[in-house]
Amino acid sequence: MDFALPEDLKAYLAELDAFIDAEIKPLENADDNIRFFDHRREWARTDFENGGLPRHEWEALLRKAAILADEAGHWRFSAPKKYGGKDGSNLWMAVIRDHFARKGLGLHNDLQNEHSIVGNFPFVAMFETFGTQAQQEEFILGGFARKRITAFGLTEPNHGSDATHMETRAARETRDGVPGWLINGEKMWTTGMHVATHVATFCRTSGADGAARGISCLLVPADTPGVKVEEYLWTFNMPTDHPRVSFTDVWVPESALLGPPEGGLALAQSFVHQNRIRQAASSLGAATFCVEESVRYARERKPFGEALSKNQAIQFPLVELATQCEMLRLLIYKTAWEMDRMPHEAIEQQLSDKISMCNYWANRLVCEAADRAMQVHGGIGYSRHKPFEHIFRHHRRYRITEGSEEIQMRKVAAYLFGYLGPRKAMFQAGK
């Protein structure tokens, strides 16, 4: 077995590093932009007097970095070639995300709002798989041009992980001879609503509560009468762009339907595996950064006249974290590689448990690594003058979002005990 990274992948990492040094770092250091990354970062990014939303200058800086990356041919790397991308594979994306996060905080990759100079575009897969040709042209090409920004309306105030019990309803209604849908309900954590042009709104259109069938996805223009942002929810990691949104007698035409009627749940889950493996890689990279920074500090710091690094109380916790990082890196890369070798629709049946293992363990690991880094660094580690508190606050949410670790462990258990996945037939045969 060959565990070496492909030479062309290593060459591309070097190309990305050179681009960061030549284009992104100068932008990061210009006009006091470093305020978005040093001890002032939370205050610089957050408009506390405007609902806690991201400051315009912060989002403008991220956009400027994305444009530079797009012009250099990096930003759309993961997208299909027909949309200006490079058909970036899951393995390459995992390695890149790991590599970027190991660099620490910076304009090259700030996942507080999913920004990276190598972008992740789940909306492309969603519209490619489920959209009409007209929707693909409007939302994929429009998305890259920032003319179409689609928020995701799935979670509700009373229903998080269990989307099948959503209370948002859509009923068929014809207006002026045009068939359409009338929507009523509420959504939570509708990220990006402050700049969104549309909300992919999941509604029950038939069936009983709890049924997987009967959920449909409707593309609702954000300025449609009856769509209202009720509040922006302040979070552990600010700024916030996560609102509670209400839909009161919101009407959209039949053409707003994305994907098959009643089959919207499959759409909601269509890109979860790609997101989870890339998120796992980012958490792994951030964990590695915390470990390496702690090792470096422990070698330099000399309390009582001797390096901290000579104390086993310092060594052993970092040894355990470093060991977990190395083991997890192999599993993430292997899983991403396997994802690239099977049809998209086969991933759920064959690899979903491994992806969940990678995701929940990486998200837990980075929180442990950031906490340990604070402890090793002492008082300065607890301060905002080091990045560890930011890393902890950011990655802590991933133990809940994108599928809570309990939900993902449940998936692993279903595969392990043969209720789902490849082992199901084995256990049935043993009956």
C-alpha cells in the first residue's frame, strides 16, 4: 500500500503557499487588516450595534481575498470544470483543508464563516443533482458571481436533528392562474440571511409527522412578502449571521420547487458527506496547529530555570493529542480517497459511518487540543493575544452543527450493529 501523497498534490500545496505569500499575506497586513486576526478580531469583525452581524469591512475583505483567489484559479478548485473549477477531489480537498488549518488564523482560511481561498461549494452539488437547467444556470453561475446567495432553511425552533417532524407547511395554491405554494412556519440558524437572495426552504407538503417522504424544498426569494428575520442569535463565536426567520402566508410559484416533490429530505442530505469530511480535515489541521504551537512554547518557556518541555506533565498530554492527530489523519485521507472511488449515491450505503467517525472525532479532538494549548501557555494562552480561544470557540460549534456528534455516533452504531450499511446482510444471514 502506498500512503504517500501524489506528487501533483504536493506541488499544488506549494503553489497555494506561494500564492498566499505573494497575494494574501500582503492584503492581510495592509490597512490594519490584521485587526481581524489579532487580539481585536472579535470586536473588529462584529457590528455589535447592528444585531451582532458581520461588519461590512470584514466581509468586503473576505470577498477581496476570494476574488484574488478566483483570478489565480484557486477559489473554484472543487467545482466542476464547466463552471470554471478543477473537479477537485475529496482527497485533495481534505489535504488542502488540513494544510490550511495547520497554518493557524489568517485570511487564507477563516472558517468562522466558511471562508477559504479554496472554496467549498455545497450548493453546486445540490443544484447539479436536483435543479432544472434554468435553476442550474441561475443559481450555480449566479452563485459564483455573488448574484445569487442561497441560505439553507431546514432547522426549526422546535426541531433540530429530527427534520422529519418540521412544522413548516406548504400547501398548493393557485394565484392569477399560476400554480404555486403557500408557506407558513419558522426556521432557525438560517445562516447568511443578511445577504441572501433566496432561502432553500424545506416544508412538509404531505405525509404524517415523522415520515421521511412528504418534505419538499422551495426556493423562496428573500424579499418575498411574509419573509421576516425575527432575530439574529448571538453565539459563542461572534459575529453572528444566524437568524430565526418566519414565513407568514408566503407564496411562491411552482417553478420555485427544487428537486422532486415530497423528496426534499434526500436533497438536504445530498452533500452532507462532502461537508463532513472537509470539516473533519479542517478540525484536524487546527488541532495539529495547537499541538505544534504548544510544543514550540514549551521548548522556549523556562520557569524555574528549566524548559517546560522537560516536564512529563507537559509532554504526555501533548503526546496523546499528537498521536490522535496522526491516526486520524490517516483515516480522513483514506476515507476521502475511498469517496473518490465510488458513485456519489453509494457513499451513504458504504462509507457514511467512516465519514461520521472522522467528523465527530476531529471536532472533539480540536477542542481538546485548543484547551490543552491554553493550559500549556498559561495566562497568555487564555488571552485573546493567542489564537487558541478563537479556535476553541469556532470549532466547538461543529460538535453540534453538520450533525451533532450524538447523531453521528448513532450512524456509526447503526453500521456497526448491522441495522444499516454493508453489515446488515451479514446479521440478517445469521438470524
